[in-house]
Amino acid sequence: MTDEVTMVRIYCTEGEHKLKKILDYLHHVEQVAGVTAFRGVAGFGRSGKMHTASLLDLSLDMPVVIEFFDRPEKMESVIEHMKTQLEPGHLVYWPARTNLSE
């Protein structure tokens, strides 16, 4: 892999039940270089509905961020596929560099 990559970030919630499907696709089908999923402790989206985690209310609909990267040419097809799977505004991507060539 060169040091040029495309970073991709997907925003969803646990309640949407998309995490496993996305991770399976990225791992088994596309075999991208690196994937991490983060569970948020609080957040809100376009609807303005606040999702929070507290000891009194352990919500099962918390924000989830899935972040991954690979070569730009590989990410083109992944991004196009994800556009068909996600609502507009839930997919963010940008060019980045890794420390492989240092």
C-alpha cells in the first residue's frame, strides 16, 4: 500500500442494525486495510433527537461511527456501494496519508 489513502467515515445508530452488515461487507467482500467501529456516548443527527448513555438509561440506540481506509482506487467502489446503503449525509470521505513511506 502506498502512503496515499482515502479515509471513510459512516455515521449510524445501533437501532438501525447496520453495523454487522457493514463490517461483514468491508471485511469479507472488500477486505479493506483497516476498520474501527466506535460507540458514541452522546449525539444527535438531523432530526435533533438526542441520544445519550447514562447509568439510569442505557440506550440501545446510541450513535455508531465506522471508520476505515484503503487505497483510493479501492475505496471508489466501496464508497459507491455505501452510497446505495446509507441515507444522504451519513457517509463522509477524504484523502489522507499514512506513515508507510516515512
